[in-house]
Amino acid sequence: WAKAGLQIRESLDKKAAHASLFITGHQYAAMQWRSVFGQSSSSSHTVLYTHNAWLRLTKEGNKFTSYYKTVDDLVYTKLNEEIIEFSGTNFYVGIPVTSHVNGQLATFTCSNFEILDDVYHLPVRDVGETGRAIEVVKADGITTIKAAGTGIGGTTDSFGYVNKKFSGDINFTAHLYLLAEENLDSKGGLMIRASGSADTPHVSLLTNPRAGGLTMFYRESAGGETLSKTAGVWD
């Protein structure tokens, strides 16, 4: 039960309220918290089968949220969130390490430790009502995405969306390996989108069995119709 990770703590008193996100000796990601000074700690955890993982802990007012991802994951997964009331405005942020055995040392090695003033939120991963949450797995350099939804077209869209927020000019590339379609209107590919709203403007380059290959889909204004142009075909 050795553990180490991230902690936001009301004070340095041993009974202080806190929110913590740990990697444990049993290869769990565990959020542990004490809601009130002197109260027993509570926890929520999930098994990772590795000690090599990214941890992220956020404080937004009195809401504390924990996230994790392994080296094979494309985006963070939310573990838990809790409401914890600190008595003052100041608090401590740092890296706690415990061997769980008094007098015995545990060694924790990490990189990319940073403290930011902005609050992290998971990116929009489903646009519109899809009926089933998106699933993302990354292994051996291949990203596999499973998503539902009624489609990309008309005046509103409904689909799974793995994304990251940018500004300015960009150029992004992917080798599209396989689309296991459920019907001729299944789609998958690359998209640049103004927002997570279902009717927002976008430009997309997608595989589409009905069109016989790659098609550029685009919506020029919010709520407008989706237009398309065949961009390429393969056997």
C-alpha cells in the first residue's frame, strides 16, 4: 500500500482536509480525500496494471476532480469528484509519498510536474445525443475509436469526437486504417470544429462508404446545411 501522487491540502496538520490522487503499490489509481478536519479518509480507485501513468487533480471552488491516463491512452479519464470545504483561502499543493511502513523509505520518480491557474475539463467527446459513450484505446501506435450517433450531416450532428482545443493555423495528419461500418452512412476521419455544439460550423475529411471513399463535409455557419465534396476514392 505504498502510494505517491498529487495532493491539495488545507493545512500541514496531520488531520487536515485534503484531496489526493495516488498511484499505489498495487497499481491502482486512487483518489483519497478527507472532507472535514479530523474525519476518516474515504477513497475511490480503479486498477491500471501499471505504475507508469499521468495524474491530474483539479480544484474548482470546493469541487475537487481527479483524472488519470496510461501511456496507451489518448485522453484523460475522470476517476472521481468530491466537494470538500476548506476553512480558509490558502492551501498547499504538492507531491505526497508514503511507504506505508514507518521508518522504511519508498521511492517515487516523476516528471512534468506543473501547477496551473486554469482549471482542466475533459474535452467534448460526444457531440449531440449519441446513445452510447465513446470508447478510445491506444496501443502499439494505433488509436481505435468506437462511437455511435446518428451521423454528421444536415443542420445538426451526432457522433463521437476525440479532440483538443487549438487556436490559429494548424495542420494535422492521420493514416486512416479501417472503418468497420454499421451501414453505408458510417463515417470516420479528421475534423476541425468551431465548438462542441451539434450545429456548429466545421470542416471534415471523412471516410464514407456511401460516397465510395474520402469526402470533405463542411458547414459554413451555425445551423446551416452540411455540404460535401468527394475528395478521393480507393478500392
